[in-house]
Amino acid sequence: MGVPVTIVGVSGRMGRMLVRAVEENPETELVGATEAPGHDWIGSDLGEALGGAASGVTVEADPLEAFARSRAVLDFTAPAATCRHADLAAQARLVHVIGTTGLEGDDLDRLAAAARHAVIVRAGNMSLGVNLLTVLCERVAKALPGFDVEIVEMHHRHKVDAPSGTALMLGEAAARGRSVALEDVRSPAREGHVGAREDGAIGFAALRGGDVVGEHEAIFAGTGERVTLKHVATDRMIFARGAVAAAIWGQERKPGEYGMLDVLGLT
């Protein structure tokens, strides 16, 4: 039997992708699925809710029992829900794989507390290509200290947070390359008469439209030349497969917070 996995927020776009990724991987087994209380899928067989054959997995509102059957939980929900899941996953000593974006200071503090008791693998993006891009972004920022840095991202029209978690990952990587904290040099989207660009700033621009899965570009602009690093995602399954790989990797690891660079051996 493979690693027993629960997927929270299973009816969402990523939740459905995660179901496919868990089922197609011979090293994992789907044993639990949850949705918010009051959701139409609660009490239904997951396979039938997805429009297929019965799977034997019932969609539950309370994750406690599902977590008790599991050794990993895959979580691409919302910050408040992710923090609740982190508390429960820590009590059950599960590997908690988090792809949720929009997490802020208090949320991150709560995850850090949970990571004292369980393995948390958190990343704004689970794809191999994007995580390689963060490594390159840090190195280029260090090698070109006088170049201006701009992070541009585009996603589908339904994405609610901006800039994306991946854009922030790239910004943090560039900041590390410059030996500064991103919050000290971050420049949000510009509008109006905002004046000249500040030296050392890392700028962000967020575009939304259509069904774009995800495009991220790190631009290093100097005098007379530019270096551009870009990643284009065309299939959301790359994120789901990365999350499943993280759940497998996290087994038998010591409690703590990890990222996809750890999973991929790029640290």
C-alpha cells in the first residue's frame, strides 16, 4: 500500500487535479477527502461526485477522521483553512503539503508553530521548472547587483490574490541574492505619477485574464542590456504531481518547515 493521503478542498480546481495525481502515483493511496461544511459533496462518494465510478472515499466536512487514516495531507485551500488544517496535521504528525497562497505574517507564525511537531512542505509553486527558476533568479541577482529587478506574472481571471505566491518566491530569491529582505525593497504595482524608480527596488506587476495557468518572468534591466528569466505553465497537473512528490519525500523526515527546493535536492 502507498502513502495514505487526504486531500482537503477536494472539489476545487486544484483539489480535482490532486485526486488524479494521487491516484496515478503507485506510491500513494487516496484515503480521505474533505470539503467545507454545507458543501453539496458532503456525504457523497468522491468518485461519483467527480462524475465517475464509486471510489469508496466519502467526502467529509470534518477532517479529523480522515487525518487519522492518513500520513499526508495535500492542502491548496485558503489561509484560514490551511492554518486550521496545520493545527490538526501537527497533532496527528502528518506531512502537511501546502500550496495555499496569500499566507501572511500571523498565518506563517501559526505554521511555524505547527512545524515544531510535524513536517510542513510549503511552496508558492510546486513545479520543478519554477523552483529551478528561483535558484537562477537568486544567482543572477547576486551576479548583477546594479540591475533593476522586476517580477511580472499572469494568471487566469479567477485568481484572487496578487502578486502570486510564485512571484513572491522569485522576489524573495532576488532579495536573497542581494542580501536584503524583500519587505524592505518590495515595490508594488505602479499607477499614476509615482516618481522615478528607487535604486535597489524589486518591482511587481500582476496581470489577470482568460484561463492562463501561470506565467512568471524575472527581468533584470541594466544600462544597454536586459536579462530575462521566464517560466510558462500550460498544465496545472505539474503542481499536483509536485505536491504528491512532496508528500512522499516528507515521510520519515524530521519535523520542520521545508520547501520544494528541499524536495528536489536544489538547496
